[in-house]
Amino acid sequence: MSLSIFEDFPLKDLTTYKTGGNARYFASPATEEEVLEYVAFAKKTELPLIVIGGGSNVLIADGLLSACVMSSLLLNTLDILDETDNYITFNVGAGVATKDLLTFCLEHSITGAEFLTGIPGTLGGALWGNAGAQGESLVSVFQSAKVITKNNMVREIPRNDLSFSYRKLIWREEPVCVLSMILSMQKVDIECVREKIAHFASCKKGQPLGAKTAGCVFKNPDGGLSAGKLIDQIGGKILKVGGAEVCQCHANFIENKNSATSTDIYNLANLIRQKIQGTFGITLEYEIKFIGQF
């Protein structure tokens, strides 16, 4: 076996919350072959396989996570496939950071990814959650994804075989993991790209960039309502549990303020959800993903 597999591996430093326990097994494959090797290993252990990218938008439970955890960060290739006067098509690994894709777009004067400004994580996570901002999302530039299926086969899934909705991607048959994806974007004047990046950056000014958060905790409810404003209306900014606190600059963020545990963060999120349900009769849907037992 060429891939290094670790036991009882600490995960907290792989997440933006900086919380969570240890994985029973952990690996960080750099090639398609190594991913296939680890998927086969996980199947033999009969433990679930969990993929982590940039560690944003997730909360990992405290204690031992009885799973095979895989980091996608080394699946970070970015290759141009086709280029014309007006368009560029490229293959991007699931582990490519959103900020690195933005840098690539700026260097090549292409538009379509500016909405990722200020959104942490990797392209793999952005695809699974159909990441977006201000009405724009990854679906507008996505062409296909190379995935590993549950029977450990590599397949190319075209866009027409997928369904995209608000912060959600629906697969006909959910794969084990995404290896890479093909994106196609339009060439424009570089100043247009800079202006759009500046616009999306200004939209993030009220968010706690750089703090120990995982992004928005809840999806915005239907009907144009804002989860953050609803939390504000119940006095949510004074709420805290252990070392976890509601962010003062944006109520839809929970911050690891003082050595919080994942349990602290989960309990605070659940408290907020209960108060919103009791006050407005609205059940907030989580945007962050919970990994492990809570």
C-alpha cells in the first residue's frame, strides 16, 4: 500500500471551527489512484468514508469519530482544457481552494466565479453545497464532475444528470467523493473581474471573516426572510453556550470564542433553532453539516 493511512488522527486543525475529535483512520491522497486505494480500504473496514475539504461549513463531533476520514486538499490540480477568444474551459481538482480559483480567474481575465469571494473552503465542498452569493452560484459555470461511485468506479457525471437548488446538489446516485470538475467561463476585460470581486467583497463586510466560524449556520427561510435578522429579533446576539457565542456582527454565525467544544456550538445552534421555532413558528434548516454523533 503506497498511501499513508493514520490511526486516531486529530481533526480539529482541519476545520475552521478548530473543534472536534479524532478520526479512527485518516488519509490525504494526492492522486486518483490513491483515492481509489483509500476507498477500497474503507470498504474493508466497513466504516463510513467521510471527505473533508477546507473544513468550513462542517462541525465535527467531539471524541472518536468511528470513520475513515479523507482530506481532499492534495487533489488540487488546475489545468486548462480548451481556450478560445471568448471562453476558457478548465479542469479543477476537488481540493482547490476557492481563493486559488479566484486568483486563477483574475490572472486569466475570466468571469463567473467572483461570487466565491469571501467564501472559504474548496471547490469540492462548493459543488456539494452549490455555494453562492447574491443569486449567483457554481451551477452557472459547472459542466461535469469526475466522481468515485459506491462500487469504487470512476465516472464522469454531466451537468444534466444533476439537480441544483438553494445550497444543495441532488445526485441521481450519490457518489463516494468528487475527484474534480470541469468549469467553463467567459473571458472579459480584467477590470470587469476586479469590479465584481470588489462588489462581492463589499457584501461580506458585515461577516466575521477570519474568526473561528464555519460560515452561516442556517439557510435563509423561504419567502425572502433572513435567518440572521430573525435571530437578531429574538435577541440572539446575547446567546452563548460554553465557549461558543453568536457573532456580534452577523447573528447567523456562531463563533468559537473561548475554547469552545463542538458540543457547545451544537447546543447553541439548537437553542437558537428552538427559540426561532417558538417565536415565529419557523423551523430553520441547517446550512452547516454535522459529522459524527451529537
